[in-house]
Amino acid sequence: MSIIFLALLACYLLSFNVEATPNFEAEALLRWKESLENQTSLQSWTPGKINEKLTTGPCMWFGIACNMAGSVTEISLPSARLRGNLSSLDFSSFPNLISLNLSCNLLTGPIPSQIGTLSRLTHLNLSMNFHSGNLPLSLTNLTNLSLLYMGNNLISGELDPHLFSNWTRLEFLELQNNNFTGVIPSQIGLLTNLKELALLNNHFFGSIPPEIGNLINLEALALSGNHLMGSIPPSLGNLSKVTIVYLHQNRLSGPLPKTIQNAKNLKDLRVFKNQLSGPVPQGLANLSSLENLQLNENYFSGHLPPVCQKAPLQVFTAFSNNLSGPIPKSLRNCKSLTRLRLHKNQLTGMLDQDFGVYPNLNYLELSYNNLKGVLSPQWGGCRKLESLRIAGNKITGEIPGELGKLNQLGRLDLSSNQIVGEIPKQLGRLSKLIFLHLSDNQISGQLPPEIGGLSNLEDLDLSANRLSGQIPEQVGDCSRLRNLCLSKNYFNGTIPHTIGDPAHQGLLDLSQNRLTGDIPPQLGSLIMLEYLNLSHNVLYGSIPSSFNQMTGLTSIDLSYNELEGPLPDNNIFRHANPTAFSNNKDLCGMVEGLRPCDVTSLENGAHSIARRKVFIIVGACLFGMLLSFAILVWFLTLSGRAELKSKSKEATTSNSGNIFSVLNFDGKIVYEDIITATNDFDDMYCIGMGGTARVYKAQMPTGHVLAIKKVWCLEGEEEEEMVETFKNEIRVLSDIRHRNIVKFYGFCSHRQHKFLIYDYIERGSLANVLSNDEEAQKLGWSKRVDIVRDIANALSYMHHDCTPPIIHRDISSKNVLLNSEFEACISDFGTARFLKPESSNWTAMAGTYGYVAPELAYTMRVTQKSDVYSFGVLALEVIMGKHPAELISSLSTLEQSIELKELLDLRLPPPTVLFEKDVASVVKQALSCLHITPNCRPTMRVVSQALLKA
């Protein structure tokens, strides 16, 4: 028996290549290690390990596995922080290699053609790196491959049809998130053992090859995010084992083939954002495993299929189509639903009859259809509902108080219906509600004081109803309210002074009511408010002088009241449309249509006369500069175009080298006022200096304090670079508005001066505060957590709420400013970039040393993840009170244990139990942002939401 065993063992060992000795393989691995820049994970790879016991060779090294003969069969180093390329790895030294996994590293350069010598290889995973170039044709020699993962790289070029000729054993092929072009070869149909095919998010064009229907073992097909055209081949119905089909975000046209209903195991079908038309196949209702069906943003017509009658459907989206007919009866008892979006169609039905109670539903949007019926009290049982939108239908009846049980609800939009009755006080229990629109209905009665319980409410629109009585003071308890619209109702009494909460940033519209009394001076504290409309009421008295502080206004309307006295002396009032003050009792001021005020009533008559002289001068200049200004603005919106520089110079010279404008929320700030306020940029007003600019503090005649960033006057290439940075900051800041982004008032491009105008932030940079022991001690743990949240919120807005997304590229403590309340604002957008979907988004190096993401040493491709890394560094700096350079350099893996107390700023006492969880959450999110691989970092939206929940 033993003789037989030894014979079999001998045969087994002889089956391996005897030339592959452990020493030979170890030497190849060590040579490759030496070529890598970061070898932290490979500390066990040392020659001494070989000499201790020759029979083991490199088999005891980290990431290496061997067969019984001691030959390397597996190299597995995912997420090992490897930096370098594969050109120094001698693949021919590993004739017995079966599996190679180098995913989630920082490997760059092309994939060497020598990789084709690994004839025994079955698993090849090089995903989530920065490999570039084309796929080497030598990969076709890997006839034993069953898994090939090359996704999330920078690989380009077309797929050579010959690649697929020998991969008959291939089961998993992932090439997603690269830069592949050309058509998808029809030869892909030869891979009949394929179970997964992922080509999503590339640049493939042409049609979907019908030969894909030959892949009878396919379980997942992902072709989304390309430029595919033509029709969906009916042969997809042959894929009887397929569970996932992603064809969304292409340019596919024609019908969704009826044969798709033959894919009996289909669980997830996504075809949204195409140009598909015709009816939705009714046979989809027979797919008993269907969980996710997304048909939205196409041109589908006809009726919806009776989905969910056989399948546990969870997500169903069909919005923005041309669908008509009734809501399928099968949806009423679809208890598995988590997300239902059917808005922007012509669907009909009865709301209370066609929809039931959904215990798992978190999102329901039925807006802009032809639905009738009433809101069912049973919907109070949808306890997981986070968003309920049914605007623009023909809903009648009252709002059921049972909606107050939806304690997870964040958005409620019932606007533009025919709802009657009163607003139920139970809605005041919805503590997570941030968006409440009930406008354009027939709601009557009083606004319940319980509305003040909506502590997270940001947007409240009750306009165009029949509400009456006084506006309850409790509205002021909605401390996060940004937009308040109560216009076109029958409210009476006075305006509650509690509305004057500085949190209001957007809109306050109380117009077309029956409000009386004085305008409360507390409204003047709404310094960030942009739109104010109190017109068509019965307000009397004078406009409060506190309105001088409302420097954020872009629009104001006080017409059709009984107001009298002088207008406040600030820019919005000086330059407002005269109709904004018409039909009042006796207003006066320097506005067309109003009588001039008595000079003796002004606080400073001489100053007013001087200002009027300035206006005459500036007005004459503006007449000659109007065309130049319009051309400049037009060009500044065309970011990235080469002709911008030359044409803006033409615009400048066409007006004697003096272009003045301010594109801001206040109107035009007089150029001479700024020169006067800084004494022609005297050093005594300088509060900061950088490599390309100085910052001056300027107190305007209105009392408002501004920060003026004056750029250097340089020559040659340096001047061109400075001008481009100057224009870039204007382009970016003109498009964004957020409470945690420094407020931009405008710019001036003058032959003598070029400067940008910002709101003055009192405490200066976060870097200065942290470096000053006295100031840093004022920055307690609660404030530090809030600062990190502020920065995360601003970056989340830039990355996810701006179109196109904006990448800052220089997030650091010197570019975060703190106001008097220690609220953070991101500043300095000179290096920021718009992330263009049609562009490669490659750019020159930017950023501050110590904050720049490591991958930018190897690629200039701009993504949001570089900002995410910088945020991680900055968040740790806020907690530690110093730059975390030593900590970052010592992190070998993100999983290693780090004691919280080791990271705390020793100038503060340890956080109490109340704040310890918040501080720990900041550290946890910061460390996740520092992952060496960009794709493994979270998005800023994820980070922001996680910090808010802490």
C-alpha cells in the first residue's frame, strides 16, 4: 500500500516543471520587490528566509502559496499598497503559477506581453490599479483562464477579436471602468462557459452583438455606461440562466424585445436612460424572480405590465416616459416594494384603491400623472417611508393625520392637487422632515404651531392655499429653515420676529397675504437671505435700518404696502428695480420713481454727495464698458476653451484696458469704494499673503466688511498662468452657493488691478487657529466635530449636487476659514476643476504638500477621490491639532488597531462620553478616506451622511 502511495506521489511531483526551483522563483520575486516604491507589505520577502530552509523557498512569504514541490502556484497581494509596475516581474520564472491577484494597488504602466507565458494560469486579477495601454494579445495564450478581472484601470484601445479565440474555459470576464473603445466583437459569443460579462462604463459604440445570445451559461451581463446604439437583440432571451442585465445609460433605441420574458431567472433588469420606445412587454409580469426593474427616462408608451403578481419586486422605476392607462392592480399587495417611482407619465387610477400598505417602502414618487382619489390613512403604516411625492395630480380630500406616524419621512410633496381641510398638527412629529411642499391646493384653517417641531426642516412651501390666521411664532423654531414660502394665502396679523433666524439663506416669501404692522427689525439679521418678497400686504412704518446688513439679497419686493421713510443705504436697494418699492405710502431714496429724501435726514450728507459723484463717474464708464463686460462674462462661462485667453484680452483692450464688473449676490460694488476702503491696497490693510496674491480687509461705506484677494501682476508665462487661475476661480465660484463655501461677491479685471471679492471670515484659516495654542483651546471637541461636518457637507455638495461635479484639488487647513462662531467655509478655488463626463479629466499637478492623494504622483487624472483623501488628512488634523504626517506614513494597513487617545490633541481634555462617539466617528471616516486605492475610498456623500448620523 505504501509503495503505491509513494509511486503516486512521485508521479504528482514530476508533473510540475522541474526548472522552477524555489531559489529561482524567489530571486524573481525579490527583483520585482526592489523595483517597487512601497515595500511595507513585503517585509517577509527576504533572502534569509530561503537560506534557513531551502525546501520551503518563498512559500512562507506573505501572499505566496506553493504546491507540494515547493513551486509558487499563487501570488495574492490585494490591497497591499504596492507602488510600481509589472515590467520588472519575470513571469517566465513561474511556470506553475495558477493564480495572480494584485488588485487594489497603485500599479501603473502597461500590462507586459510576457504575462502570456503563464500557461497554467486560471485566475488573473489586476483590477483597481492604474494600468494603461492596450490588453496584450499574448493573453490569448492563457488557455486555462477561468477568471480575468481587469476592471477599474486606465486600459484603452479596442478589444482584439483574437483575444476570445482560446478562452473557452473563461467563466468570469470583468473589464469595466476603463477606456476601451470600438465595437464589442461578435467573437465574444465563443465564450460559451462565461458566467459573468462586465464591460460597463467604457466607450464602446456600435450595436450589441446578437452572438451574446450564445452565452447560455451567462448569469450577469453588464454593458451599461457606454455609447451603444441600435436595438436590443432578441437573442438575449436565450440567456435562461441570466439574473442580471444592465443596459442602462446607452443610446439604445427600438423596443424592449418580448423575448426578454424567456429569461426566467432574471432578477435585475435595468434599461433606463436610453431611447427605447414602444410598449413595455407584458410578459415581464411572468418573471417570478424579478426584484429590480428600471425602465425610466425612455420613450415607452402604453400600459404598465402587472408586475409583482408573481415576483418579489423591490425596485420599480418607470418615470419620465409616455406611459398611460391604469396603475396595475398587482401593485396594491406588493409588500416587497422598497422603491416605486412612476412620476412624469399619464397614468390614471385611484390613489386610495390602487396602492396599499408597504412595510418596506422607503421611496414613493407618483407626481405629475392623472391620479385621483384621496390620501389613505393606511399609509401611516409605511413606517420606513423616507420620501413621499404625489405632486401635480388630482388628489382630493384631506391630509390624514396618520402621516404623522412616518417617523423616517424626510420629503413630503403634495403640491398642485385639490387637497382641502387643515394641515394636521400630527405632521409636527416628523422630526426628520427636511422638505415639505403643500402649495397650490385648497388647504384652509390656520398653520398649526406644531410646525415648530420640524427641527430639521429646510424647505417649507405652503403658498397658493387658503390658510388664514396669524403666522405662528413657532415657525422660528425650525432652526434649519432656508426657504419659507407662505405667499398667496390669507394670513393676517404681524410678521413674527422669530422668523429672523440667520439660518435662512434662500427665500422668504410672505407676499399676497393680509399681514399688517411694522416689518420686524429682526429680519435684518437674515444676512444670507437671497430672495425677500413682502409685497401685497398692509405693512406700514419704515423699512428697518437693520436691512443694511442683508448683504446676500439678490431680489427684493416690498411693493403694494403702506411703507414710508428712506430706503436702507446698501447695494440691493440702490440698484433694485423701482417697481420693488412702488405703491407704498411715502418711501424716499435714490431710486427712480421715488422722491429724494431730505438731505438733513441722512446720517452723513457729505458722504452721500461724494458717493453720488462716484456713481456719476462709474455710470459714465459703465455705459462705455457694457459690451466688453458682456463678452467677458460669456467667455468666462466657456471653461476649458483655448480661445478664452486671447478673446478676453481683446475685450480688455477694446475698453482702454479697464473692465470692471462684479457678478455677485449684492449687485455691483463700486470700484472706487474698494480702492478707498483699502487706501489703494495699502499694506496696513493686508491680512494675508500667498504665492500669487495678497488678501486685504475692506470695510465698505455700508459697514459690511469684505476680503479682497488681489493677484500679483506678473509677466510672461507666469502672468498667463495667474490669469487662468484668476478666471478659473471666477468660473467655479459663480456656479456654486453653500453655507460652508466662502461667499463670492464678484471680481474686477482692471489694467492696474485684478481682484476677487469675498465675504470677510473673522477668525481666518483653520491652520492659523490650530497653530495658536490659545485659539486651539477655544476649539473644543464639539466645535471640531462640527468643523469636520461642515467641510464634509461642502465637499458632498460640490461632488454630488453640482453639475458637472466640482473637484477642489487643494483641500487643506490653510484653505478652510472659520467665522466668529467657528463655522467652517472652504476657500481658494483657483485650482478647482469641473469634472466633465466627456473629458479624460487629466490636468496638471495641484494641491498642498501633505494633503495630495498618493495616486497623483502617478496619474494626473482628476477624480473626486483625490479630494476625499485630502479631507481624510484634514479631518485627522482637526482632531490631532497638527498635521498627521507621522500617522499616515506609519499606516501599513487600514485595519490595524489605533487607540483613539493616541490621536487626540493634548491641548484639550479628553472628550466626555457625550462627544467621544462623535470624535471616534470622525477618526473612523478619516481613516477610510486615506485608503491607498482611490476606488476603495468612500464618497463624500457617504462620509457626510455618516458624520451627521454620529
